[in-house]
Amino acid sequence: AQLGRLYLEAGNLDRALSAYDALEQASGDDPVRQAEALYGRSMTLLAQGRTDEAERILRELVDDSPDDPDTAPAHLGLGRILEMHGELNQAVVRYRFAATRSQGEAGAEALYRLGSLLRRTGDPGGAMEELSRIPVRFAGYTEWMARGYLEQARCLRDLGRPGEAVRIYEILMESYPQHPTAEEARRERAELAEG
């Protein structure tokens, strides 16, 4: 799963697909690993512009077991596709399902995406409530912790609480100095100081 993600981020889509295929073959009867493999494959297909195929894969998995917590990665993937299509209410539903049912990385990512979507659609208070759960439930997932802190600071800015936003920016920069969000935090904090 990690190898597939690295290939995907690097734009090496053929290798990403191969890694996710290998994960699916190695997952045996483990439904969580199977869902992770299908999620990774669907994100790779999205990167290739094959949205319909990606959506079909995820819908088949979800339709087979709609309330199964093991399908959280598939719900996360569908949420991302729905968000891309502008079906924001349905995306929220999928993200909430994945965030509440998964204790793994799919849950961490879903909670981040839920909070980010709520902020961008004009609900910074609701977004803050969701994002503040990331450190409590998913402290081990550096990527989503760092991104979550950046979104929390943005929510606080939107809510007119710049002092608290600065505190969150500083936590992010101190805790994750090498993460790309730390540079964004430095820039946004400087903008607050100038404004």
C-alpha cells in the first residue's frame, strides 16, 4: 500500500497499479487489505483520467457490503469521486462513514477530507469540530495530522480567531518541520502578521 502510494505521488502510474495489484493478490481473505488495494487502484485510475472505471470498482465493493466497516477505504474513494463531480452532500456522507468506521489510515484521510470540504463550503465551525478529532483518533498518521493542523488554522482564520490560528500554525511547524504543509503554515502565519 505504501509503495503504491509513493508511485502514485511520483506520477509512476503503471508501477502504482502493479503495486496495488500485488497488494490485492497478497491480501487473501483480509477484507481491509482488499479494500485498500481497490482504493489505491481506483485513485491510480483517477490519475489516469479513468474516472468511470474507478467509480465502478468502488461501487461494486460498497454495494456488496454497504455497512461493512472493512469497506471504509472504498467509501473514502467514492467520497473523493463524488466531491470531484460536485455531489458534495453525498461526499460528506461517504467521508463520515469512512471516518467513523475505520481506525486506520482511511479513517484519518476521510476525517481530514471531511473537515476540508466543510471548511471550503462555508462551515468552518463544523470543519473545526471534525478536524480536531484527528489528533485524538489518528495521531500516528503524520500526513493527515500535518494536513489537519493546516486546515484547523485556516478554520480559525475563517472564524476570526487569528491568535488561535497562529498557535496551530506553530504546532504544525514545530511538530512536522519537514512536511510540505509547514512551509504553507509559515507563509500563512506571515500573512496574518502583516494583516
